Amino acid sequence: MSNGFQIFKKEAELIQNEYPGLKLDADEMTNAPCLSGIIQLESENGDVIDRYKLKIVAIPEYPTRFPYVFETEGRIPLNIDWHVYPNDGHCCISSFPEEILTCKKGINLRDFIENHLKPYLFSQKYREDNGFFLLERAHGVKGNVQFFIDAFKTNDLILIVNGLRFIKKRKEPNRVSLCFCESGQKFRNCHRETYRMLSIFSDHEIEFFINMIVRYGYASSLINTLL
């Protein structure tokens, strides 16, 4: 059994009493440890407002990546527009860069269920009830790019790529220095928090995201400039 499977199984055993609707089992396809059963969604007053039947399956990379989640009653369509990967049916809980950042800061099963899985399910319920997602981020590469647009607070993809290249140098400016984005503002008032947040990424990950943004179809008119 891989180390990721062992960690998942140990954490699952520790939280069994907190989630009586979930049972520790082995996935029938991969034989990986999994939690299967019912997750309840509750109001702020503790009233149960909905239930989802699902399976949370360990992956070897856990806890450096999220476990896979499968909704097992067919309630959520197998469609990327519903934030589900149609190739195998596992749920897209967050964008890839957000997942990496979250896991690098440290994650356990309780945190994953409460702070990532349940918000995802609440979002699914909202779409069921209202026909659209509230505060939706796009699926796939577009959603990944949107993460960096939000992080840098700009739609300028050239600025974002240059910002990532600057972060990769690992030379944080002095707090009163001018920001690397050339806005004319002091670093502490501009992109200091962005720099520190994204510095968690490894050089390899930063390079991956730079290449992703460059190749993103939305930026096709900028590709020659970015390269």
C-alpha cells in the first residue's frame, strides 16, 4: 500500500465518528481505500438541507493532491459544465493551481470535506435549484488562467507571465521598492501578497503554469510576444 493510501486510511479511521454516513471501504476498481456513503449539507442552524451520495477515493499522491470524489447517484451530470470530468466521472473540486497551493499548505480529510467538498456540493445544489452556479470559475485550463488573473488582479496575460517569471527568480523586493509589475506603486501596496502566495509553487510548477498560459487559446494573439 502506498504512503498516500496509508495516510488516507489512517485519517479516515480518525473521522469515522464525525461522518456516520460514510463507511471506510476499498474502491472496487482500484482497491484504493475510500469513504463511501452520504454527506449531509447543513444550514447555519444545523438543519439538514440536502444529502449527496458519493465516494471519496484515495490516490497515491494524497495528501499532496486532493482525493478523487465521485457522486454515485447520477444526480450531477457527467459534464465539464457541471465541473465533473466526463472521462472518469470524478468531480472537479477546484482549479489545479488552487489545489496545489492548498495541499502545499497542508490538508487532511476533515479539512478537505468541510472546506472543499461541502462548498462544492453546496454550489452544485445552488445550480440545481437556480439553473446556474454562483460565483462560478470556468472549468479546465480557462479556470486555471482565471486563478492567475484573480491573483494578479489583471487581465493582462503578459503581466501575469512576467510576474511568474519574476517570482521564479526567488528575490523578493524590499517592502518599499517599486513593484515588479511596473505599476509605480510600492511593492508592499501592490503585489507583495501575490508574490508570497505564489512563491509556494516550485520552479517546475511555475514553469508549467507559464507554458499553460502561453498556450492558452484565449491568449493566441499574445503567444508570439510571450514566447
